[in-house]
Amino acid sequence: MTQKRSYKQYPKEFKDEAVALVLEQGYSGPDAAKSLGIAASMLYKWKELHDQQVEGKVLAEDEREELKHLRKEMKEPRMEKEILKEPSAY
């Protein structure tokens, strides 16, 4: 039998604090990861994501949610506009 692998989810605050250990407090990546009980590669991924967000290359979580909400809001007026265009063509 094959079992589905379950991955542990970490809250955003935990990730931010883990990255802060490396960036602000001067811990090395492996030392910080070991003290937190996570893999060093995971910490490096979080740090890379943090760096990209600071540079503006990646949207933050709240920005992504706002974008989803705005796209959903705009979908309805676009559909209404298309419906109103159809009869005027005849």
C-alpha cells in the first residue's frame, strides 16, 4: 500500500521569525534550522521568498488575496458588458 505523505504546515509568523534569526541576529542557516527543528533547505527557501518579496518580485500573501478578490469583483461587470454589447449588434 502506498500512503500519502503529509507535510507539516508552518504559520507565517514562524517563517518570518526563522528568517529573522538569519538576517537580523546573525545565525547561520544550518544553526538556525537545527535550533528550530527544521531542514536547512526549508529555511533557505523561506529566506529566498522573503528576499523576493522585499525586492517586489513576488506578491505577499495579503496582496495575493486582494488580487483574487479584485479579479472576482471585475468578472461580473465584464460579463454584464458583454451581454449588453450583443443586442446592440442587431
